[in-house]
Amino acid sequence: MAIRIYNTLTRQKEEFKPVNAGEVKIYLCGPTVYKKSHIGHSVGPVIFDAIRRWLTAVHRYKVTLVVNITDVEDKLIDEARRQGRPMQEIAEEVTADYIKALEALNVQPPDIMPKATEHIAEIIAIVKTLIDRGVAYQLDGDVYFDVTKFSDYGKLSGQRLEEQTEGTRDLRSAQQKRHPGDFVLWKSAKEGELAWDSPWGPGRPGWHIECSAMSMKYLGETFDIHGGGLDLVFPHHENEIAQSEAATGKPFAKYWLHHGLTRVDARKMSKSLGNIRAIGELLQQYPGEVIRFFILSTHYRRPIDFSDEQIENVARGMQAFYRLFDRCRQISGKDPYAGDRLLDGPIRAEGTSKELLDTVAQFDKNFAEAMDDDFNTAEAIANLYEMVNAANRYIEQTQLSSESPHKDMLPLLAAVDTLLKDARLLGLFERPPAKAISDDLTESLVALLIDVRAEARKGKHFVLADMVRDRLAALGIQLKDSREGTGWEKAG
């Protein structure tokens, strides 16, 4: 099945056809590393990690993913001045925090993670080209892009040129610019700021030109997918298109994918509201897999509504998967987290077994269709839940246990194999779930009480045994007796 993706540039879904057959080149705008990364900074990397896994594993593309680091910019300079520390020191510290968070979220490292400060020569070369072509001009040591010289300006955002009087990160007066929408390519140095030599004097790059230089160096003048948050459509991505296409005379990125913004407690996340949630702090509160599952449970183009209640709901919902994997291990003796497939080769099935396999095959097909339809991870995850339900029904209908005939276990193993295959394409369930210290203590105490109850029943002290069971039930712990022994799960 062909992949269809929503292209912000054309405002419609299109069949995905890469620039070069067999390979896909992706650029994702990374963070400006002036403060520790927040929950919003994790959304793009998680989404594009899932996209890269799908393109690579299922469609067999050779994918190159570039995620940049903006390590010179007004906000970073201001933060360095506020802290009285070197800008590079803060940038390195925040970058390390960002990379650590991505690892915890099971985001595979980008193929290339370039830093703006390491690409000054490439930036200067593009600015010189734009001046030579008459679409950029010097002004008191600064260099500006003349938006009136690029006829397609506004094609990404849909804004008319006369409406675009603001939107750059240039903090200087716009009074002398030829057009209010002109944006800075090179900024002359202020006293005490980090600066590089250039044909226009000491200075530093503007924000927009950095991404053009880094993306074109590693992906070419025209590449497949450019990604980022919806807040970057204008001015950042609009300006990237203008300066890149004016410099090369070629299309810049073929497809533009923008993910929805992150809201906290149904409000826009902002410094003024004081509701910015640092991803490092969240990872101390919730396992990385839960946060990743939470992000992928919403279609990437929709806003993500973060709240403790929402993420705790997701964590509870994920218990259905963990319980199924535990049941599978108890019944078959095989560990779903071992990495290998639980079952080798096809099996013959009939009756209830065939019903399970047919149902799982349908949901597997639905999963693939959802991912090929604009990378709809939310719909894909819904199909994973359906596979869990089908597997549990089979266990109950057949009263499957460790004492069941081996042939009756095979359909369950096949179903769990399919579930894990799909889930791992999203970067989920690759290892056992992380448990907090309190969870470990709970397990130990419940195990102790189960042993006490077993001894009470053996000694025919049934009143005590029932009391243990009832008191645990009152605490939300439901005991489940079976031929394999007594297990338990949290109610609800």
C-alpha cells in the first residue's frame, strides 16, 4: 500500500514519492538549547522516530534523519548573560539533557545532529550567494533577506506579504529595513557577544539561515521531508523556503509535516502561565515508555493535551499489555521480552484458534493501513488494544494454562508475536516495563500476603484466608486463583 501524508505546503494528503527512489531524507527542527527541554521538545523526536522506523522496517527505505541543535541565538545569549556563564557551556549542558531525555523515550539517535556553531562557513556562503543574486542587502553590518524579491513568499503559511510585518527573531529596529517583513541573515556583533569574522564584519547568523545551511549540507538542495511544530510554519519555515530556494533556484523540501502543539491542562504551554513541564522532571515521575505511548496515542497533527490525569490514564491502559505478556509467559514459559519471536513458522488452526488468528490478522492489516495513512499512530495503537482483547478472549474461551496441550498455546504465541511486531515498529514494549521503588515494595508485600493466605488455607484457617483476600480487595488488589497458583492485579 502506498503511503499518503498531509503536506502543509499543498494543504492536502498526497501519495509519498521520495526525490530519489529507495531513500528518504528528513530534516527535523531541533531545540534552541538555552533551557532544559520540556515536554513539547520530546513530541517531534518521538513522532519522527516512529516515522523513521516505519519507513525503514516496512517500506525498506534507506532513511537519513537530521535533527539540528541551535546553539547560537538571542535567547541563548540572553540566558548566558543572565547566568554569567559562557554561552557554549550552557548549550552543551542543555544539549546533554536533551539527548538523555530522548534515550529515556527510546528515541533512536538521529543519523546526524549538527550544531549551528559548527556550520558558520556554510552559512556565510549562502548569505554571500543571496547578496550576489540581489535578494539580500547589507544594512549597518547586518544582512537582510528582501522578501519582495521572492515571488513565492507566503506559500507555506498562506499569509500575504502585506500582512507579514513581524515574526523574525531580530530584536533590532525594523525602521530602516526595505520591507517590514525582511528578516535578518547575519547580525553584526554587539559588545561581549560571541562573533565570527565575515565579509560584513564580525557577527553571527540569524536563526532561519542556520537550518537552511545544515539541512542542505547533509540532505542536498532538495530533500524529502521537513518537520517541526505548527508554531514554526511562520516565520521560521516560511523564511527557510525563501532563502533556500532563492539561493539554489530549486525546490527546498518536497513535503512539510507539522505536528500539533502541546497544551498543559488544556492551556497553551508558556512561560507566562508557568505551566512548562521539563521532560527530565517528568521522566522522574513517569517511565519513558509511558510518555512515548502517551505522545503516540494522539495523531501527530492534533494538539497534545498533557496533564497528570491524562498520562496516568494512559499508564493504566498500558497495564492491559503488560498483563497479557505476563499471562503469556506464565502459560507458555516463553518471555515476550526476550527479543526473539515466540513462535517459529506458520501453524494450522481451526475453530477458536482460527478465529483468534483471523481476528489478529485483520487488526494487523488495520495497523498497517493506519500507519500508511499519514502515520496515524493513534489509530495504530487502537488496533494494538484490539489484539490484546482478542488474545485474552482466547485464553478465557479455551481456559488456557500451563497444563494445556502445546498445540493450544501456539495460536496465543502467534497473536502475541504479531502484537509485539507492530508495537515495536512504534518503539514500544522492547523491554520489560520500568517499575518505581513503590511498585517493587507493593509486589513484595502482596507476595508475602499471598503466601500467608496460602498457609492459612492449608491449615484450614479459612476466616483468616478470606480476611487477607478481602482486605487486599479493599486496597484495590484483586487476587486470581488458578491451577498455576495465585496471581494478582490492580482493580480497574
